[in-house]
Amino acid sequence: MKKDENELFKFIKSISVGLKQYSVRELTIAMKQVLKGTNSSELEFVNQAVCSHYSISHKTFKTEKTHGNRTDARHVVFCILFFQFGLSQISISRSYNVSRGTVQIALRRFRDTNVNIKADREFKEAYESISKKVEQYIKDSKNEKDRESKSTSKEEA
């Protein structure tokens, strides 16, 4: 019983630390994603990769009013979250505080990409580039978790 109490204490303490850094809504969304099976560090990596690709700050990326590069960046993120992570349009729209129609526009843009048009070609190339980085990050994190679990099982034996 003591072990359960310690785990509960650590959980509540981490929630209080999270509330100091993030709003209740952001924390709730992150917890839902973790419970759903999507790792929040992976989602944060997607955001960072897109921001670095488009040379924009994370704060600028999160603003509601977007134009030009920010719109492209958000569309790439929405497509990656939908196609690679399997998140629903609703969960994506709630995570980024946009309407579901905004997410649908991004998915339609990806689907209807015409490589003969420069803007569409750049969008598709950005998606593929960032998508490869995300896949590599996921593989590396899984390998790291496997190594940790193997070393823990060796220590227990």
C-alpha cells in the first residue's frame, strides 16, 4: 500500500508543477493524449521540428491569427498528427484551439497537392522532410525505452 501512496503523491505533485507552467486546459489535453497513447514529447518534437523548419518561434506558431509561413507550418503539423499519429480531427482542433474546419482545410490541402505549383510542392516537401524526422525520433525513443526496460530487468534479476 505504501508504494501506491508514493505513486499517487508523485502524480499529484507533477500535476501541481504542470499547473504552474500550463493552463488547466492545456494540461487536460496533454493528459488525454497520454492516456490515449500519444506521447506528449513526440507531439512537442513535431511542433519544434516544424518551427525550426519554417524559422518561426513556438509562441508565434501558437498564435490564433496565422498568415503565410505560420499557416503552412500549422497545416504540416495537422497533417502529421492526423496521418502519422492517428489523432482525430476533433482532438487536433481542440489541442490547437482551432475549428475542425481549419484541420479539414489542411488535410484537403495535403490531399489535393499539385506538385506543379511551387507553393504546393514546397508544402509537400516540408511535410515529407519533417515526417522523416518524426519517424526517426519515434524509432530512437522506442529503442531507448527498450534499452531502459532491459537494463531494469537485468538489475531486478
